[in-house]
Amino acid sequence: VRAGDRIQNTVRGGCYRSAWRAAGRLNALIDEVGFGTGAAEAADRLEEAVVDVARAVEEMRAGLTPIEHYE
């Protein structure tokens, strides 16, 4: 395995993990947020759900290798 392949696999894996975590959070958000939820709360919850995705995009655009685990 070449170094370039390992980097590409890390980027692909980071993308997959970020998307997988966001999908779970978005599904939970759909189940938990009701019609009476205010816009500010809904926006905050939505932003929290995709924080891993936003971070991964920033790192990929900056040329950084994504970290293995987001908390």
C-alpha cells in the first residue's frame, strides 16, 4: 500500500464516518423536534447534528487529514 493510498483511504474513511454520525443525529433530530420547536432551537439542534460534517469539510479543503474520532 502506497502512502498516497493510505491518505486517500483516510480521507474517504473520515468522510464516511462524519456522514454516518451526522445521519444518526439527523434521524434523531427528526424524531425529537416537534412542530412547536422555535426557529432558534431548531437551528441550534441542526447545527449540532452536522458539526462533524462541517469540520471534515473544512479539514479536507485545508488539505488536512481528518482525525479518527470526533467528539
